[in-house]
Amino acid sequence: MQELHLKLEKSYLRSRKIKLKLGWDLTANQELVLIDISSAKNVMDIVFDHINDEIVLDKNDEVCILLNNAGNMTFLEMYILYNRLFDRIQSTKAKIHDTDIGRYICPQDMLGFSVTILKLDDELKQYYNMSAITPGYKKI
């Protein structure tokens, strides 16, 4: 499983360009890149490239995706981001088994989102398909 978290600086609300911070922990403290970007497509391309450098998806892979709204993003923005993520995963010929998009982990005063991609094998797929009811996540 590989997660990448994106933290947006609050100034993005006032500008067409934003500063992007990427990190492997939820608060994106480990800054991987700080760059001005101008579209959701570019944001997701940068995020996916960092993830794919670690897990390298190919036609034999089946994945589950969790796109987490860490705060202050609309569902429209989340689905625009997912559309690009979907295109990038399809370009690797990997199969998407399941996708969850929503607010799962929302740290206080954080803008942005996180992407989790779980590569499935037969055993993980069996467990993933089971029902689960927890305080933070429900799957029936």
C-alpha cells in the first residue's frame, strides 16, 4: 500500500497558482516538491508520478484507491482529481478493483487531499471484499 499526502498552502484561495507540498505522512511535513502549478491535472500527475515511482503499476496489477479529502475541498474538486488519477492508472493497464472518495481523515486546519493505492493479491482481495464497520469507515 502506498499513500501520498498533499497539503495546499492557504494562499491557493487567492491565486490561480498554488504551492504544492507532498509528503509520505499525513501532514506532508516531508516536503518532496514545492512548485507552482495551475491545474488539477498537473497536481494529480505530480502525485501519481511520485506514487508510481514507488510501486510501479503494470497490466498484471489490480488496485484499490482511497482518495481522502483532508479538508476544504468540494466533491466536484475531488472527482476532477479522481478523473485524472483514473486516466493515469488506466494508462498503466492496471485494473481498478474499488474506489472510495470522501472525508476519511481530516486533520484540523489542513487543506488538500491524500491518495492511497493498495495493490491487491488474492489474499488481500479476499479480505478487502469482506464487510467492515468501524468508527471511521464502513463497508457493507
